[in-house]
Amino acid sequence: MVCPKCRSNVSDKRIRCDRCGQDLVLYKKIFKASNMYYNNGLTRAKVRDLSGAVVALKKSLELNKANTDARNLLGLIYFEMGETVAALSEWVISKHFQPDNNDADNYINNIQENPTRLDNLNQAIKRYNNALVFAKQGSDDLAIIQLKRVLQLNPNFIRAYHLISLLYMKNGEKERAKKSLLKAARIDVTNTTTLRYLRELEPRPVLAKEGDMAVSDDKDVTSSIMPVSSYREDKPNVMAFVNLIVGVLIGLAVATFLILPTIKNNDTKGKNLSNDDYSAGMAVIEEKDAVIAQLQDEKDKLEETIITLRAELEGIVIPEVDPALYDPLLEASLQYIEELTKDEEERDFKQIAEKLSFLDTSMYETDASLQLVEKLKQMIYPEVSVQYYDTGHDLYSDARYEEALEDLFLSYFYNPDNYDAIYFIARAYHRLQDYDNAKIYYEIIVNDFQDTRRYDNAKSYLQRIQN
């Protein structure tokens, strides 16, 4: 036991601190009460009474905030309920009170060691908050789509089950709402919100009397749901892409209007054909009339498409967007265009390649933006790989092997098929007498690039190292 006043270790059998004289009787009672609530929470958690366990464990921590066992268990229960942020918060606080030999280290490492799972949990929270925004705006369909994705990413997210069941209830789909609530009940058998919603789905006799206050059907069913955290879904600015499509369609319509007068003029010229070639002229006129009719139909369809797109564009509800999300991509694109205006020997794509390599494309949800990133990489990376290989080879020739390795590794990063860069990485390590690393890269040449001019030399050097 630790004395609350002087923080010295005291035997559990002592009722007073030997060092400072602090009375420990009340402190022991509080400590025992905290452990009692912890045991109560543990018992409830074993029978999946998660809500009751949370209440008991919070009481335990109110009495003893340094009870790391209670705090770790509370984090596990939060994680089981889909509350990832709350779980990580409890485990981090637990590590603060007990830095060594703490089970919280294992819980945090298990999540951090799986980046895919961590990203899924993060996306689930963001999509839940986004669904909540849609629900409050009345876009129930969009909210349900988001929530279905949330439950795929995090099947234990109880709040998501509650919100999607509310939306189903609002739309009269009681069976679907009941299924969602039963899934939530299997996770936490005593969750009061789940039980209350299930009771609402039970058929009730009509007991309304004159003068009784009727329950409003228009009540905002999402008012009881609060956002999980301050996360917000970063949505790309789809307006730019939609405007681009609309502009293309308008351009086609304008082109149609410009083509029609030319066709009509050709039609007039066709009427001036000589009588000797009258039949041929009529055939040309009929063909052009058919083209005019076809273009007119296409123009009408384009105008209808434009009207439809404008209506859809005006009806799109776009959440708050981070204006800087696409700035690095736009800067890289503009810089690439500027470099293309220069003479070929003066072009330098290294800075552009570096920007592209640091882009976080996980937030880009439009195919157009992802395709643009891949297109830029396909055009830039091979040239940058050659540029870094040239500078790395020059440094290698000057016996500056460590500096050469930096540029050669960049060349290999931007083009994993650049066997020249791989070969000279191995040679640089060989020169530095780092035979283990040299062996790794010689083996890459020998195993993967057998048809290249570096194969024989790499195989020879590899045999020397192995012997």
C-alpha cells in the first residue's frame, strides 16, 4: 500500500504510516470499496452486462483513480461496445499511473500493430458522425448507407445499431429495426437504450382519450444520439468534378449548334447540283438530313442531361470539407505542367515526386482524384528514378558510398524495377564492407533480374561473399 500523504510504501497490516504518521484506516476502506466495485464490474462483464459493468467500474475509479485493473477492464468494455476512442483513452491513462508491467501496453500494441484494423475503426467513427449529420438533415437513405458501412467496419458499434434502428423505425421498417436492436442486445444485454427501443417496437393497445396529449410523429428521432467525438468525415469537393462534367456536356451542345449551320450550308450547296447528277445530289441531301436529325436528337438529349445534372448538383448536400485536402495534389499537378514547358534537360521532377509520395490518398473518395494521382506517378516516378540513379552513380564513382546510397535508395523507391540502382546499392554496401546488406541486394538481382546485364556480375560478387 502507498501512503496518500508521503507516497511511501506501507504494509497492508499497518493502520498508520510509519514515516509521516498519516491515519490509513479511511484510506483502506476507500481502497477496499474501489476493489469491491471492480469485482462487481468484472462479474457483470462476464455475463455481458456491459452497461452495468461500466457504471460499477466508474464508481471504482471515482474512489481510486489509480486502480489500473478497473481502468483496463473499463477500456476493454468500451472497446467491446465499439467505443474505440474511449477505450484508448482509458488505457493511456492507465499507463500514466502504472508505466511498467501494465496490461494496457498489450491492448494498445494489439491495435497499433494492425494498421488496417486501426484505420477501419477510425473510419467507422468518422462515418458514424457523418451519418448523424445526414440523419439530422433528413437524408435518411444516405445515413443508413453510411451506418451499414460503419457496422461492416466495426460490428460491435452499439451506437450505430441504435441510430440505424431509429432510422428504420422512422421509415416504418420495424422488422429491420428489431433485427438491429437484437444484434446490439447480444453485445450488451442490459443496455437501457436498446431495451427502451425494443419496447417501443412492441404492439400496444390504443388507450388514447379525448384531451390526451398525442405524441408527435415528426419528433426528431435522432435528437438523443450524440456524436462519438470531434471527428468529421473529410469529403472531397465533388463540385469541381461535377462542374467539369457539366462543362463538357455544355461544350458538346455548343459544338452541335456550331455544326448545324455548316451542315445546312452544305445542304444548300447540294441543292445546286446539276440535273444530270440530281439523283446523287438527293442522296447526299437525304444523308445530311439524317445527320442533322441525329445531331438534333443528341442535342436534345444533352440539354436534358444538363438539366438533370444541374438539378442533382443543386440537391447535393456537401458536408464541411477540409479546403487543404486537395492542395498538395493540385500543387503537384501545376508544378508538373510548369516543368513540361521547360527544355527536357532542364526539367526536375524530384520535388513533385516527393509531394506525391507523401499524399494521403485514403481521404480521396472520387475515382477522378485517385486516377490523377496514379497517372502523375506513372509519368514522373520513372524519370525521377533515372535522375536519382545518375547522381547516385556519380557519387559511387567518387567513392562517396554512404552519400551514394541515399540517392540510389530513392531511385529504387521510385522504380522498384530499376535493376541498375539495386546493383549499385549492393556494390556500395560491398565497398563499405557491409556484407549482410550487400548480400540482400545481390540476391534481388540474381533472383528477379536474371535476364539483365547485371546478373553475371551480381552472381559472381554474391559467391565471393558467401565463400
